[in-house]
Amino acid sequence: MVLHRLFAERALLPGGWASDVLLEVDANGFIAAVTPGSAGEALGEGVERAAGPVIPGMANLHSHAFQRAMAGLAEQAANPEDSFWTWRDLMYRFVARLDPPQIEAVATQLYVELVKAGYTAVGEFHYLHHAPDGAPYGDRAETGKRLLAAAQTAGIGITLLPVLYGYGGFGGQPLGPAQARFRNDPEQILEIVAGLKAVASGHPQIRVGLALHSLRAVTPETQAAAVQGLDSLDATAPLHIHVAEQTKEVEDCLAWCGRRPVAWLLDEMSVDARWCLVHATHMEPAETEALARSGAVAGLCPTTEANLGDGLFDGPRYWAAGGAWGIGSDSHVSQSPIEELRWLEYGQRLRDRGRNLLRGPGSAAGIGAQLYRGALEGGARALGRPIGRLAPACRADLLVLDPETPSLQGLEDDRLLDALVFAGNVNPVRDVAIGGCWVVREGWHAAEAQALQGFAAARRALLT
């Protein structure tokens, strides 16, 4: 169902909360006009009335969709030395069985869940390019196109980030057998990017960028060649990379070049606002402050970072330096933006034994409200999409909150956002519009039964 004109008694606009807001959406799914104080004219024909407060939809800047099918399957206490690296071995065994139809089925289920929880755009960090034995499909972009199809079914906006993954360790170490289906050289990954860009041409719900898996999976030469090639295709396309997620990664990087991963990246590459450094967990103070100054986005995934035992990002220092950041659900042990934001702050509290730590410089506003606004801004930048704002020329991606949610009762504006993040576990999202189309109404997604059926079949096959 297409949204043309929506009246909200309260809506979160870029300048703050406003009353009696009329939102008008054009035929391409962009916001054409936003008019506060419009109660009189908003009651005319063709105007829908929002059933609760309206806020921008959230961006999920880091996703490995296939991992939704293995969430919860790596929690056995059999190995006293269990870590990220043993989890990775299990993940490799799991992905060896995935075929393209299963990749699409799992992604469709995930994207429906993300939309229902309040994510309206996703950054898909995609490296399952080939068959399990490493042989390319007839169309090298086959699995990427499956993800675009899943996003279309779910109605979510997507920034697809094909991943350059060429080596098994720092200094160009060879890939292991389990990594064969990830492998591409710069020319091959750019061929995939170009093929996906052709599919996405003129489609306002799709953006295509590039990801470098990590400094251990590329060399300086292949990294530079891929970025240069991307620039020739689209000099504004987003660039993402995993970096400094694990202490072993930092130690290996120091052994390779004498510098820490984030320091090397900032020294050797032109890191700016088109970059997203995912995790960036283990940085020294000078790295943290330099990353903030670069304009790049720190892509934080608190539930996955906790699940894998990665460590805690130095939020207070990064916030004080004015750094941009956003959230992602990564391995999808959670599909809730509320849980990511909550545990982003809670991790800092547990480490520093204080409260309300992730505040902007000089700000006394509620932490929940600050977190929500900060994630909107950084997520939009990381995905290279005009989202995260209820403003003209932005995508009409919005959430209608359910005013009957107990945790929101009697609250308005920023106090409502504080409670949204920190109070209760009931999903408060009632309705979701993405690109000017209603995709969730009264908590129900039109594709959810179809998506669950496909997901269940895929998971049964994978677990057999």
C-alpha cells in the first residue's frame, strides 16, 4: 500500500519534535514536504492519520544475512578455549552447505524480522560469492542478486557491499580450504560490483558499494587496486571494512607491519566519510581520536561483539571527539535496534561502573534519545543513502510507535525515546513505511508467512 500523505500528532524532525505534522510523499518514495502545525489542512481527503508518534526508521549498517540461520547454534560449552576463532570454524562448516536459494530464503526471513523491529535499511557485507568448492557460478553476481531479491520481498532498502577477500592472513598468506568460496581478486570483485550496479541502476531502494573483508584478507596492493577500481565506477560509493575486532588481529598486524590495524588504515588509505570501520574495538586513545577526526563511521555491533567475546569499544572517548557511529546486527543473534543501542550503553556502564556515559559533548539530553539520533545519522552516512531524517528529499522511511506499549505510556518526545531504548522488551513498532510504501501494518508484514516457510525449509536442510 502506497503512502501519499500522513498526519502525525507528534513526529521527530531534524530540528526536534514537532506537533501536527503533515508528511507528503512523492511517487518515487521520497518525502516531498514536511509541514508542522498543519492540523486544519491535514484532515482532508487522502490523508492518513498515524496511530502513534512517528520517528525515522533505523539503518542497520552491518549484516551477514546467512548467519541468521546459525544463530543460537554455537552456544555449547564443550570447548574451554572457545573464542571468536573457534566460532569462525563452526561458521565455515555451516556456510559450506549453503546454496543460492537457501541464501535468499534465509535473507528474506532476516529482512522481514529487521523491518518489523524498526530497521528500514540494511548494509549487507556479502562474501559468499561462489560455490562451496570455490568455483564461480555462471553469473558471478548470482548470490548478490539473491540478496537483492530478498530485500525486495521484505521491502527493505539495501546497500549491498560485495567483499574483497583474497588471503588467509596478514602479508598475503594463502586461504584455507574453508575460505575458497569467498575468494576474489580485485578485477573479479569489481566485475561483481559492476553487475550488481547494473541491476540497481535507477532503483532508489538499492545502493552498491564495496567492502574489504579485513586487513588480514587483503594486501596493500589488492586493497588499493579495488578502491581505485570502485572510484572509476562510483567515486561516492560506500567502503566498509572489518578492523581491530579481536586482540589476536591486532597482535598479528603488529607482527606484520609494526602498526596497529586502525593506525595502519588511517596512515595508508584516504579514510573519510564514505568509509565505515566495522567494530574498531581494540584501539589506543590516539587511534580512537584520529578515527573520529577522519569523518568515517564506526560500525558498532554490540550484541554480536558480546556474543563473540570481542571486547568493548571506547565509546566515551570517541563521543567526546565527535566521532560518527552507527549500529549493525552482524551475526543476527538479535534483530532489534533497541537491543543494540541498549547494550552499546550498558557495556560502557559495566566497564566504567558509571551511568549515562555515551553523551554528546556538553549535552544533558536523555541518553536513549541521543543514542537513537546518533545511530540515525551515522547509519545513513555509512549506507550512502538519504535516510534517517523526516525531511524533504529523504526517503520516506518511518516508524509509527504503538502508544499502547506499556513502557511508553504517558511519555512524550525525548523521554519516550529514552524509554524506547531502556525500558521493556516488547517491540513498540506498530507500522513501518519504507520508500513511501507500508510494509508493516499493526505489527504484521505481508511477506512473513512466505518468508518463514522458506526459512524453515532451508534450515531443516542445513541441519540434516
